[in-house]
Amino acid sequence: MKYVLVTGGVVSGLGKGVTASSIGVVLKACGLRVTSIKIDPYLNTDAGTMSPFEHGEVFVLDDGGEVDLDLGNYERFLDVTLTKDNNITTGKIYQSVLEKERKGDYLGKTVQVVPHITDAIKDWIESVSLIPVDGMEGQADVCVIELGGTVGDIESMPFIEALRQLSFSVGPENFCLIHVSLIPVLGVVGEQKTKPTQHSVRELRALGLTPHFLACRSAQPLLESTKAKLSQFCHVSAANILNIHDVPNIWHVPLLLRNQNAHHSILKQLNLTSVATAPDLDSWTRMAETFDNLTNHVRIAMVGKYIGLTDSYLSVVKALLHACIACSLKPHIEWIAASDLEDESEKSTPEAHAAAWNILKSAECILVPGGFGDRGVSGMVLAAKYARENKIPYLGICLGMQIAVIEFARSVLGLERANSTEFDAQTSDPVVIFMPEGSRTHMGSTMRLGSRRTHLQNRDSLTSKLYGEVRYVDERHRHRYEVNPEVAQALEEAGLRFVGKDDTGKRVEVIEFQDHPFYVGVQFHPEFKSRPTRPSPLFLGFILAARKLLQAHFSN
């Protein structure tokens, strides 16, 4: 196994995930099989209990793993299906070591960070890297490892030490270190500054790791003089100093690396030049250039709870992008805080209230994504009602589907107190209820998670047509509440069709409103399996409906 380690310095949020994904894309384009591992040094066992404001969205894998959003980047870029073990956290490592200690596996020894924690990290990396993730048999050729955080962070020290030991044990021909750093430009001077990167590399070398490559993030391309200075003081060949400057869209990043012959240098370091081919990135080039040249926009209203941080809905944004490009459109996403649509905000923040409604009414389609808790729910209900009554294409995902059911029960069935027991435990009309198998005492990994089968009930439904009239689909889930089966018949008789159900035939998975161009709600998360060249069918139908092209699409 060959390992490519991507670390970060100076500041967080430099784009290590995109850099690691892009390196994987270039290596895969050279005919190599690639897998990925993300190391998150936080103490949480996984990302499942963290607020989106803390760490962005929680990405869900087929096996039910709730992981860092960077694994979503890996899956989208490399078109692979990862496992929850591809996301290593401090919590997982310590938990596994402590379980062994309790079982007596250490034979009475004093359990310490070195060697027990570091050995556990190495063993985890080496075992997970052997798991095939591309649908083929046998192990991958290269494993790209991203170490989260910034070099020098206290919590990442055990991982740095474990990776130092790993690099020594596998040998120099099997290990390549790429350090991502920032090259800032001070506004007054206008000069590209290398000192932060010099200090970051010095810190890394003091910990026993010497980078083979520097991936320098900057607003503008690096000057040759800047490269020369970095090479001299960071002990890295000038040819191995890669510049990842700002680009119009992230699909250009693999092309940037290719244009700087990064693949050739990495393959040489890993002694893979004899088995690799010239990189075939024609499809990436077309994608990047197509997006750059698009001029027509589609206005999408995103009504959510966590709009202060767009990474909270990263996979939804990417799925919209994939669908729009397939329709030769650029997505113009208008973010609406659901609470700004509520009647109360008209009194407390009238300007925000008016602006939110103006955006909603000017949108060509409305999307309500997933979320937890009761904040903003009334605003989401109003958005769903506006979309239904005015025949604006509507897509509700997870909570967004439950919102559509609540709104329909209130407006059409006349159940004024219809609600979810998540928001009102004492409601007299519970149309959304807590799932029987859920836990009320533990939050982590207790939801209905991962890939689950949805059986499509009606071949003439929009959902069935969009998926190609298949009998069932496998999509990823993350929820602990469901539509109350006891009200299903009344809702269906009033015109809300339940066109998708689970294996039992009782749990509602997909709803559609009959007298509407596109009013669809799904309990699952279709955004997690959307790919740049294979957009999610539901997102594609949503965008087509916004442009009144859906029926033409079915005719073709």
C-alpha cells in the first residue's frame, strides 16, 4: 500500500479536503485505484451529535456512519463508497484502546499514548486502507489520508507521532507527505508572505515529518521568487511546490495539479511511474469549463435553520449544482432563515420578514432541507403552504417532508393542531411521531441511519419516473421521527399520495401532491449519493420542474 498524507498549517479551513480529493482524482486519472481516510482529532466518537454550526453538515454513509463532510467530498470526487471506519476520530481510537484494556488484552501493562494509542492508529489506518471502496475486488493502490486540524494542535499530536512511525515502517517509497499552507498577501505591502509557511514546516519537521510537497493556497498564482524562497527555507524542491490559487469552481483544482505535473512528482516519490498512465481528465475539463461558460440561472429558495453556515447544507448545495449543470443552468441559491418567514418576525424584525417573503415569492422553486428542533418550523410550514397553493416546485428532504405533511394536515384536513411530537409532545393530532425503535436516552448513532430500501408504490408517480420506473431505490437515511401510519389513509384520501414505503409497507418514505407540477417530499437524503456526472434523479426533476421542462424530459 502506498500512502499520501495531507496535512495543514497556519490556519484551518484552507481546503485540505478538496486538495486531498483532487490528488485522489489525479491519481485515479492515471489508472490507479484510490481510497481515502479522514482523521478528525476531536474527542467525539463521530460527527453525529455535533451541531452543523460546529463542524458543517453531518455526512451519512451507506453503512450508517455519521462522518465529517470531507468524506462527502471524497465520495463525490472519486466516485467511491466509503465506510464509517474511513473516518478516524480520537474518540474512536481511545474507545477501542480502553475496551481492550478492560478485556485485559494488554496483559497488565501500563496503557500509554505511546505505544498503545499510536499503535491503534497505525493498525486502524493499515486495516482500513485495505478495504475496497470502488466496487472492485482487492485493495487499492494508493490511500490518501487527510489529517484534520492544523499542525501543532495539541489534540493531533498522537496522530502526528503515529504517522511518523508509519512513514518509517512502510519506507520512503511508500509514503508521500503533502503539506497545505497559506501564502497571505498583506494589503499595505502587496507582497506574498512565506514566513507563516516556513514556521509551519519547521513545526512539522520538529515533530519528525518532512514534507515532500507544499500545496500553497493563495488568492493569486505564486511568483517564482516566492517559490524560490519557500524551496530554500522549507527544504522542498521548487518543482514540488504546488500552487492552488483561487479558481472559479473547485473542479479546476485537479486540473491545476495536473498542469503543474503534480501527478508525475507524486508517482515518482511513490515509485509508481512504471504502472501509471498519463492522466485522463477530459471529463473534469469539460465539467469545469461547462460551468464557467453557463449564463442562465435558476433561482432556488433554500428555507432552512442553519443558513449562517452554508457548509451546513453542503451536500444539498452540491446536489443542486450537479442537477443544474445537467440542465445547462447555474444555481442561484437564495438563503432564507425559516424564522424570518414567521408571523412573529413581522413584528420583531419587519425588514427581515419582508425581505424573506420577497425572496420566496421571486424563487422558481423552493427546497426545505433536513434539520432538528422546533426553531423555524412555523416558517417552513408557511413556505410549504405557499409552494403547494401557488404550484411552485417544492422538494422537502427529511424534515422538509414532515413539514409538508404537517402543513397538508392543517390546511386541507383542517387539523389545526397537527404537528410532530418532536415539536409538541402533547399535540392532539400527531401526524409525525417518534419511531418505536429509537432511543430517548442516547443521541449518538440511535437514529435510523444509512442505506435503506424504499419500495415505489406507483409506476405513474413523478418519483418512479425520475428513477427510471424501478421497483425500489436504495437511499441514505438519518431520522428518528416518521409520518404517523394512523393518519396515512386520511391524508391519501385528501390527495397526498404516499408513493414510496419501506420494507414493511407501513413507514412512509416518499410523498407527492397530485394536483401540482412538482411537490415531492422524501424521508431519505438523496443529496448524499449525487455525483457530478450522475445527479440525483429527484434534484434533477426539481430543477427541470422549476424551468417547466419536466414533461419534456419524460417525453424524451
